[in-house]
Amino acid sequence: MNATQTDLLPPRLERGDTIGLVAPAGPLHDREKFAAGIRLIREMGFQVKFDRDIFRSDGFLAGDDSRRAEEFNSLWADPEVKGLLAARGGYGSLRMVDGIDMGLIRQNPKIVAGFSDITVLLTAIRKATGLVTFHTPTVSTLADSDKTTVESLFATLTSQRPPAPIRPAGLEILAPGNARGTLLGGNLTNLVHLLGTPHELAWQGAILFLEDIGEASYRIDRMLTQLKAAGRFAGLAGLLLGNFTECGDHELIWQRTLDLVAANGIPVWANLPVGHARDNRTLPLGITTEMDAGAGVLRFHSPCTVPPE
């Protein structure tokens, strides 16, 4: 997304709308969790639609790259479908992202949501179209999410007002100060994999959030160091660290982050309830956000959807 491109807001969801479910990355081996997530979506008043090929398995992928891209494009083009939610993460979005019809997305904006490997799609779609995208649980993680996470998801996607502020109970303010900027970010591993690709977003003036799972402390250190060496921390307004599940000693991660951005003089928060845990709040990517250290609150200053036509 360049400096002259304006934000594109998707129409908000309404009760009774149909949500398209896509598997752009890993296969759906755990069908029970997928079914439990669908039940929860229906309980919240929505319908779902997905291709039976969503259960295709091709090694560590949910079918070949062309199948996954076609599934995405087909559901986006379907007038019955008002938004797309990823069935799960895993790996594979980077392999099929070039097959997504970005022109279709620009002409017909919709909600697109997910996290983990889906960070690739959320970032690439925003870069190509200016669309505000949503870092949310996937269908397969919904049933294991806590009540606050579920409420955050559906409240954000159905409201025309700015999202409710997030006041993390276990917030650690590692570096003081307030900040205001465009909220961007997602899974650390996938953001590093986007470096140097056409899908990478510029982070100047942004409030960046990062999360990850299952990476040893030295790998987290290596990826953060690469971001620093590549100049990607320069110009940030603020930095948010979410859940780093099964990533070793969090204090080592926090301290290494502080060492890398110390010269930037930016606020740094840890323990934001976002990522691979039961508490995974919905974050709209691309809207103006404020880190209010005095109140310990993350505030959103603009709506992230528009009324449906």
C-alpha cells in the first residue's frame, strides 16, 4: 500500500449473513474443532458456506495451490457470501497468494479474517487494495477461545463504530510513552518471510504488533534481529508484543526486543491478548490506533467497516 492509497472499508456483517470459510494453508485434519467453530458461528446468528474440497489434503497443504486460490476467489465472487474467515492456519498462504484476484477484492470489498499463516493474506490484500483486514481467530480455534475473544470477534465485524478499546489485564509496559499510528502486524515468522516480496507493507508511522508459536527463543531472536538489520523497526510509532506461545522464556524475548528498538525511543508493550492462546482479541489492520500508557489501553479511533448497501 502506498502513501497515496486510501483505506478501503468492507461492509459490516449483519445477523443472518453468510460467512465463507476458506482453507488457504494447512489441511483440516481436526474436523471436530472445525465443526465446533461452525456451531459457534451459527449460534451467533450467521450462516456458513464452504466448498467440500476444503477437506482436501495434499501433504501439509489443504489441496494444491490452484485449488486453494480458486476456493478463495470463488467464495469472494459469491454474492451470498458477505465475508471470508479462514478455517485454520498452518502453512501455505505464501504459495497461493499470487493466485488471488486482487482486482475482484478492490471492486467488491468484503471482510477477510484469520491469523497465524493467514497474516500473509491479510498483509498482501491490504498492500494490493488498501482494504482493512482483520486479525482474528480461525474457525478451528474458535471453540477453544474464551468468551471475551468470541465477543470481540463478532462485535468488531458487526459494528459500524470504532472497535471497543482493549485493556489487557496482564499488560507489561516495557518502554513508556504514548503512540498513535496505523495498526499493522501479525505473526512474526510470516512477516519476516514477506521481507523483500511485493506483498510487504511499509511500517513507517505504524503501531506494529507481533506474535508467534512454537519457535525457540533463539529463532525469535534471529527473526527480530533480521527485522532490525533490514531497517524495519525504523520509523515505527510503537510496538506491541502479543502471545509467544511455546517460544521459551518470554523475558528473553522482551529484553531482546527492547535492546533492538532502544534507539528508536518508542513505547513497547508486552502481553497484548493476541495470538495463539484462548484470549485472541480481534484487531483491525489499517485503522488509526492509540497506545495510551497512562490508562494501559489500546484505543481505536475510526470505524473499520461501513454499512452494507
